[in-house]
Amino acid sequence: MYKDKLESGILVGLLILTALIYLLQRYSLDHIIVFDANTSFPIKAISDNSTLQGESIGSVSIVDNKIILDCEIISSEYAWPFCEIAFKLHDENIPEQRYGINLSNYDTVEVHATYQNIHPLGIRLQIRNYHNSYSQLQDVGSWKYTGIEYFSLEDSPLKIPIKALQVPTWWLLERKIPIAESAPELNNVMVLELATGNNIKPGKYQIVLEKIIFQGKRFNTEQVYSAIIMLWVSASLFLFFYHLAISRSKLRKAHKKTSDLKRLNKLLNVKTQELKDQAERDPLTGALNRSGIKAIFIQDLPQLSIAFIDIDHFKQVNDIHGHAVGDDVLQKFSALLSENSRDTDFLARWGGEEFLLVCPNTTLAKTRTLAEALRELIENYQWPNDIKLTSSFGIAQRREESNTKFIARADKALYSAKAQGRNRVVSSK
């Protein structure tokens, strides 16, 4: 639920933010710079007479907040006479203007200029840009020449796309500019010029310039769209890694749960085994009880012998030495039988001081030999409180009979051993 809300919130937020950025870029965030009579940049007139050994004469005046260029074009040996209004945009004494100003973030330039009383004639918009590779501060001709020429129309300002400005081929060839550096550049504009057109005839002319406006956005449109794309990509990557983190977290939890279940299952198995052992073993001696020994009797063994063992006069041990000593004797008696029997034999406490030793795959004769050894070991063992202890054995080998009759024969042999004076081994008939 939280994950779905987060994804929906991010998606809605991105849509709103994208729409807001688009609307601001489309209808707001305008950025303009105006060059007119009130500009802070120096304005002067330039003609072929002042720079190129021509004879044309130009002058600039300010009338009613308009810049007036008075120009007299005079024929001379110079083939392309001209007059122009020049805005000086660089100042060596101001560090941030040493290499002019940056006009590269503008999309269009709007020119409000006409010839006075003479229409139409060509007007040239010219921009001179400084380039670190080939320009020199003292050589105006080395500043990249970029511009466009158009015919003036009365009371009709012209809006020119910045992309329409071109670097003339003659200038590129004259300056031997590499093709890689031949495109228009407006990042270090040193001079902005408005000049008479090419092939203008000798005579007196007047150009009235109201203003030149560079228009654009505070942020480049392509950069804004790239930022939107990056925003969506970043959000997508965030959601991807968020999902990945959630998946890994779920996987870790699943592994932990599996591990916990395994541990729990192991613990349950251990507990089950403990409970099973408790159910099948005598709590005092650790020997099997009657339930625990049953599994041996249901096995299909070719030979099976048993020995019923009873501690002689055990009641006297409890009466004389107490039940605590009696319990100690039972524990040591069980341990003595287990430690001195074969690994394949099974010992069970049948009840009270009676024990049953089950010997799989064993003949009656071998069982008797084992019983005699155990009887002698019991008689000579050092018991607590220097008690003298003996035991009686009744042994039997299974025949084609039920387990009940089989055990009963061994029990009968045990009673026969007791009747004969105890501390002896008697075989079943």
C-alpha cells in the first residue's frame, strides 16, 4: 500500500512539475536586453572614412530618445562604402567586459530601424565576437564577423531568428578560419553594429534607430527539455532502485523466514527426539523401558536371545541404606550392564530391580556365557556403602512362538534361578 502511494505521488508530482516547467518556459521566464539611446554602452558612428581609407562620413546624434545616423556616402577607391551605428560592448578596464558580453542565450533579435524618407534600402545587422583561438584585442578585423542584411520597411520592426545570422565566407577565407570554428558565435560580443547596406549609391542618408532588442529565455529551451528528461530518468532510476531494494528486503526476509523455519523444524525435531527418548527410556537409569524395547521384538531376526536379570534381595538395600542409596545402586547397576554388554545388545529396565538384556543374532549358549560374565562382574563390583550385591539371570532363545511366551520363558527361568539359591544363571527349557 505504501509503495503504491509513493509511486503514485512521484508520478503525479512529476506530471505537475513537468507541466509547470513547460508553462513557465513557454509563457514566462523571458529574458531581454535592449540597445537604445538610453543604453549604458558607448555609441558612436563608424564609416569607411574612419577605418578603411574611404571618404564616406557618418555621425550619430540622439533625438527624442532615438539614435540618428547621418551618413554621406562618397565614392572612392574603397569598393564598399558604408556608415554604421556601433555599440561598444567591451571595456578593457572592466574584467567582466574585457571580452565583451554573452548574447548566446537569446533566440531572436528585433530591430526597430528605418531610413528616413527613403524606402526600401538595405540595412545590415552586424555582430563582432572575440574568439580565443584567433582573435586579438587590438585587431578589430580578427573579431568574428556575423550578420545579416535586410531591406528596411517603414514602421515595421523586423524580428530576426538568431539562427539566421551567418558568418560571411569572404571573412572566413580572408582570416583562414578552420571549418570547425566557422559557425556563428555570440558568447563574447565586442561590438553590435547597424550599418548601411551593400552597394549603396553615393548620397546623403539618415537611419533612425529606435532600439535593438535581443529576446530569449532565462534558460535555454533545449537545456530545459533535457532537464525534464533527466528528471524523469532520475525518477525512473529512483523507482527502479527502490523496487530493487524492496525486492532484496523481501528476499532477505524470505531467507530469514526460511532459516527460522529450518531452525524451528530442527528444534522441533530435537524436542521430538527428546520427547521420544523420554517416552522410551527409564528416567532413573537411562536404560530403555518396556515401550522402548518393543521395537526389537518385532524385528525379523534369525536368532534372538534375552536375559532377565534381577538384583538379589534389593529390598534390603532400600530398607537398610535408604532409597537414595538404592537409586544410586540401580543407576550403577544399569551402567555396569550397559558398559559390559556388546554394542549390539539392548538393556531395558523392566520394572523395579528387574532388567531385560536383549541380544540380537545370538545363540542361547553365547547369551549364557555373557550372562555368567555379567553375574561374576556384579558380585565382585565395589558397590556404595560396601554393599555386597548379587544377581540372578534367566535366559531364553526365541522359538516359533509369540513374544509374550518368549519373554515368559525367560521370566520363568529367572524364578528358577532364585529358587535354586540366587546368584546364578538358569537357561529356559
